[in-house]
Amino acid sequence: MKRIIACLIFCFIAAILPSTVSAQTGGTAPPAKTSTTHHAAAAQTDPALLHPATLKAVAPAQYEVTFKTTAGDFVVSVTRAWAPLGADRFYNLVKHGFFTDASFFRVVPGFVVQFGLNPNPKVNEAWEKAAIKDDPVTQSNHTGFLTFATAGANTRTTQLFISLGENARLDSMGFAAFGQVTTGMDVVQKIFSGYGESPDQAQITSAGKPYLDKNFPKLDHIVSAIVTSPAPAPPIHHTVPTHKAPPASTPQ
């Protein structure tokens, strides 16, 4: 596959940090997580996700996204000024349900937890070449900060990672953080890490959720990701004016 969105630089870093990569290889694994099937995920896919070029909404200056996951809930606060293009891309993905049932497929304790491949292969195919340009790095990659993964200059699409430690070394590599976990970082830290970097991203991209359900059933996944602040505008109810007929005239 010409392009695997997950950062190739990450692979290099993981290679030189073997103690980090292998930090959790034993112990009692948590029970398997329940998940929907690929058929169900595909049936619920927002049709707009098959047309990335149409999702161009500009994000609010500040917004929050609440993630409900099989490990628990956490909240990400986004500041658009930190990395406008990344913040806009994330906003559009969330608004159209891209992350529903998406797995946390790469977890390196003390380093990162990575996600952002859709359970529907058709959606992954649609976004594979929908890259956005790089944002300047204005914030360091602190613990809990959210950043798009990249395979080189101007290659950000849908994959993201949350830093599980202080990753300032990533700043000079062009990883532009645009948000941070403000509630539930303890949940993020306990996302299942037993498979490390074993799930194959090319297989996830092309085969979707069935590949993960069959081979890595204990992975945690996202149940929903919703913009919760600013609150969505309430629906507009149009009132139809009623017209009272004049009283009947009395015959003379």
C-alpha cells in the first residue's frame, strides 16, 4: 500500500524505544469488548463520509468533543487557533460520525494511543487521498494532547493520536497538536494495550472491522464521538399561523 496514514516516523521512534513498546506484554488481559459488525457499521454510515471534498465546515474557535468508548468516557477540548486545518478536519469527521465504532488499534504505553480508521473500508478508501496541508506547530505534544498522524509533509487525513507521555520530540517533526483531553485522561491511559502495534493498518483500511474483530477482539473502540460544546443549535419549529373565520352573519 502506497500510503499507510499512521506515522512512519512513529515506527522509527518505537524501534529505538523497545522498552516502551514492550511495556505491557503480560498480565491478565481484560475481557473481550463487544462491538458491532461491519455490516451494521456500513449500514449506519453517513453518506457524506464517502465524499470528503464536501465536508468543509469551519470549526468554532473553541469546541469540545465527548468520546464514549468501551474503556469509559473522555472529553477533548479543541482550540482552532492552535492548528486551524487540523481542527476543521477533526470537526467535520466528528459531525458526520466518522469515529463511530472505530478501534484504538495502536497503543504504545507511555507514548501514544492511535485511532482514526473507519470500520467501513469504503469510507477509508474515500479518505485515503483526502489529505490536508500541514499546520505550523504552535503547541508541544504534551500528555493528553491530540494530534493528527502523518506519513510525511502534507499527508494528514483521518488518523490521530493522543500522547500518553511528554512527546516534545515530535514537535520538530511537524506534529501539530490542536486539542487536549480535559476530562477522562485516566480512561485514555487504560485503553487496552495488549496488542501493541500488531494490528496491521493496511488490513484495517481494506478489510475494516471484521479483521479486527477476528484477530484482535480485545481492542477498545469508540461507541460515539459527539460535539457537545458549543451545544448544537436546537431544531427550528415553524409555526403555521391560524386564521379564524369571521362569525357567520345573521340573516336579516
